[in-house]
Amino acid sequence: DSNVELLLAPGSYLRMSEKTEVKAVRTSLDSTRFDIVRGSAILEVGEIDKKVPLEIGTPRTVVTLNKVGIYRFDVSGTDVAVSVRRGEALIGTREQALSGSAKKIGNNKVYRLIGDGQPQTAKLSSKVFDAFDQWSYLRSEALVAANYSVLQRSRSRNSMLSGWIYDPLSNGYTFIPSSWLFMNGYGFGFY
């Protein structure tokens, strides 16, 4: 009865709703793949190397992500919906994405594989959010607040190193990017 957040890389998170089952297929930073067996998952991709995309498997297709964005996967049996709130999803394997042969699903689109029918792509309503979407948004906001809290207490930007810094006010670690300007998938700025 809980949601789960898994850090994939600094600024990139895999969030899972209750009763979601995800299988970690490959976890090395240069070749990452998770398969969503059932349930709902949101990927917030903040920083990514286009040459080292993330792969997400579902019962019906593989999706490759190589752009900053917010991606939601809903799997019920063999029915799959891939929603792109922001960014671009590539329907196909990592190799297909890198070769340019994967199908592109852009901003505010949903790609559905329902029953035995053909895949469908439709416009995604910007007004339809559920409790899981809201939780993911609030988690992202809280992580940015922790980042800002750490930076507020530093004497100067130059006194801070980049990397993982412990924030006692939030009782957790926050990532300070080396570029000092970083926008996450939801558009919150880490400064």
C-alpha cells in the first residue's frame, strides 16, 4: 500500500505505485534496463547521455528513453500505455533507438497497446492526473527543496562541491549538480 522511489542516476528516478512489479534486468550505468511486469511507474529523467539511453521493457514492447522528461508506464495484463508528459520516448530497443529506426512518441502523447488491436497514439490530456502523478510531482518538488536548502546554508557557491550532500533539515542526501544549473523532468530548477 505504498509508493516506491528508486534513484537511477543523479536527477533520474523510477517511481512505482502500489502493487507494481518491476524487474531489474541490467543495472550498470552504461546499460540500464528495467521491465515493468504490472502496475504503474513514472520515470523522471533529469540528466541523460543520449549515447547511453535507458530501456524500459513491458509485456508488449520495449521503450528507450534518451531525453530529459516525464514518462509514465501503465501495465495491466498485456495492455500497455506509455504516456509522455514531457520528452520523447522511442518505441524500440536501445539498438533501434541509436540507429534511428525506433518509433518516436513526443510531448503530451500516449502510445497504447490494447488487446489484439494495432498500436494507437493519441494526444494526452494535460488535465488528467491521478494520486500517483501527484505523488511523483510532490516528490520531485521535495527533492528540489532539499537541494535549495543545502545551497541556502552555504556561504558561497564556490564553497560547495558538486555531488551528494547531506541535508539535516530533510534528513537525507541531495544531489548538487556540477553545472550549477539543472532542470529536472518536471521543470524544477536545481541551482
